[in-house]
Amino acid sequence: MAAVLSAYTNAYASIVDGLEKAANKVRTSHESYITVEQVNYHDLASQDEGK
């Protein structure tokens, strides 16, 4: 019984690890997107000021 529980625990740990890695990639992508959007916004705003 202990071996079965150990196998389930290890499998669950792998799933949790994979989900954590995926969440980190989503967070990083979101932060990159926001940064690019802010840069683009400021670039467009500075172009409008010159008109």
C-alpha cells in the first residue's frame, strides 16, 4: 500500500511541478507583453507630441 501511495505522490508532484512551470511562463509572457505595450504607447505618444 505504501508503494502505491508513494507512486501517486510522485506522479502528483510531477503534475504540480509542470503546472508551476507553465504558470511561470504565463506570468513571464504577461510581463513581457505589458512592457512592450508600455513602450509602444510611449513611442506613439511622443510621435503625437511632434505633430
